[in-house]
Amino acid sequence: MCAATGRCLGGSAKSVDPIPALMDMLPRQWKPDGPLFRPIRAPAKERSATLHSDWEASSKLCERGLIDAAAEMIGRLASSQGEIVLGVSAQ
């Protein structure tokens, strides 16, 4: 190992704690979101807007409370998503 840089030299090994190594490596892999990925906010909002009418149209196959709980959870999910940072390049 090179004392100046702390990097392994060819043929040498270094014991590495995997968590800090991953924490260091992952940000370098982040890419901005692209056309293949979109935030979940838009489809969640669309689904939430039709949830109750779809339930009415389906002859109310379950209790209204379940639909209300689902609508609430969809809203929470949509508002909890942060920036999309892992993506696939469109190249």
C-alpha cells in the first residue's frame, strides 16, 4: 500500500469496511433522472383522483374505509419521494 495516498498498489490487499466504502462509492454512481424514469407524484395523483369513482363503478367490492386508507397512503407516498438520483442513461 502506498503510504502517501492510502491506495492499494498492485498485488497488495487492504481490509475495507464495506459500509463507508459503499457510502463513498454510491454518490459517484448517481446520475440525473432521464426519460426512462419519472417521479411517482404524477401517476399517484392521477390514481388518487380516480380511486373513489373506480370503486363506485366496481359495485363497491370492498369497504369504503379501505378505499379511503388507500387514497391517504397514495398521497403520503407521492409526497415522500425525493429527487430521483439513480437512473439509466438513454444512450
